[in-house]
Amino acid sequence: MPDLHTLGIDIGSTASKCVVLKNGNEILSTAVIPVGAGTSGPKRVIEKALWDAGIEEEIIDFTVATGYGRNTFESADDQISELSCHAKGAAFLFDGVRTIIDIGGQDAKVLSLLPNGKLSNFQMNDKCAAGTGRFMEVMARVLDVDISDFSKYGSRSENRVDISSTCTVFAETEVISHLAKAAKIEDVIAGIHRSVASRVGSLAKRTGITEPVVMTGGVAKNAGIVKALEEEIGVGIKTNQMCQIAGALGASLYAYEFLIEEEEYE
Ligand code: ADP
């Protein structure tokens, strides 16, 4: 049987992600471009993933799009919801996952899975920027600290400040006022991590937490948030450097399943 190549693209609000798979189990490449729906991100992320995989677009047998911008992306063969794709991708990365905490650019979701991997429940916050990547980006701008350095700063904190506002705009004012009172940046960042953890932790508690718990989405790249969330929900959280591409991976796995089912049908 010839090799089957599938492509999964996750067009998010903030970033475009792509995964190229060979035969549904070998990751040939992954790519992230930090701009999402309505930008050149989707086109660029596919070009990058194909280049890194060393293959031409014609080699791809099936493409599945997921994420916020999936329905306006015409080059895909099929579209599948990000809930299904995150669940599928996370289960590939972490055997037996039962709870997924996904914090993306503009929403946070908690998914409960049955032992067979099927989605049994979920909760989502997409009404408010607090507890999402957007909140982190606003804070990064105020502090003039790169978002990828937040974890390093937060880990040096010895006297975490309290950020009590749940609204992003008021929390920003609170951060500015802490800085005006000469609070250390590391203590403010630790407070920001705590604030996100408290919001997303409540969402997780409402959904129900069963171990193993996995974190996906771009915000999981911040180890400070993962640690603060572990403290908040009282259980360990698994994550890895592939956390941001979990949805695109799931889309690529669905693309492979589609090809196999088609073959069986013929
Ligand atoms: P979406 O799918 O909504 O586009 P992602 O899951 O791709 O969102 O996550 C985007 C968010 O990830 C950004 O808003 C940013 O806060 C966060 N992020 C991206 N890269 C990093 C990093 N290196 N360290 C910490 N946070 C990051």
C-alpha cells in the first residue's frame, strides 16, 4: 500500500498551526505562525509545514481544517470542530487522557473525556478575555516583557502580588498601579499567572476533573501558568512542547481516518 499523507490545519483567533502526518502515526512536521483567521497565517503555515516535511502539496491525500477560521478556509477537504480535534490530538500525545484544559488566544475550554476517548462534557469561556491568551498579551504589552519569558520571571517571584479584578481592563489598571508602587515585575507576573489559574481552575472544577489531566493550546507553553493551575485544581497536569499544535494534530489524524474509511468502503 502506498504511504498516505495527511495535513491538519488549526486556524485559531491568534495563531495558525499545521501538522503533516505519514500513515496516521508519523509526525513529519509541525508549524506555528503567530497570526490566525483572516490573515496570511493559514497559507504561510501550510507552506512552512510542507517545506519542513520536504514534500509538495500534491503529495497530501487529505486535508482537514479546524479552529475558529475553519469554515472560511476553502482549500480543506473537510472541517471538524476544535473540540473533537483537540480531544483527538491530546489523546495521541498523552495516552488515556480524561481531562483537557485548552487555553487559546481568545477562549478557554475544559473537556471531559470518557475512557474510550469520547467527549462527555465541556465548558467554555469565550465571553471575556480574562483567563485567555489575550489577557496574557495585554499584560505582556503593559510590562514590556515577551510572553515567552513570563514563566522565567514568575518563577523568581518571592512576594506575589494579588490581582483581584476579573475584568482584563481593570486588571491592566491594577497591574499599572502595582508597578507605580514599585512592585517587582516577577511578583506582578506571578500574580497574573495566579489570576488566569483561578479563572480557568473554576471552569475546570465546574466541568469535573478526572486524571490524567492534559493542557493544550498556546498558553500551555507558559510553565508558570501550568504550575499555578496545578496548585489551583490540586492535581498534576501533563503538557509538552506540542501543546499548541494538538488541534492541528487531531485534524490530521481525522484526515487519515477519513482515508482509511474510504478505502474500506471501496
Ligand atoms: P488560538 O488557537 O486561539 O489562535 P493558541 O492556542 O494558538 O490560540 O494560543 C495562542 C496564545 O498562546 C497567545 O495568545 C499567547 O498568549 C500564547 N503563547 C504563544 N506562544 C507562547 C509562548 N512561547 N509562551 C507563552 N505563551 C505563548
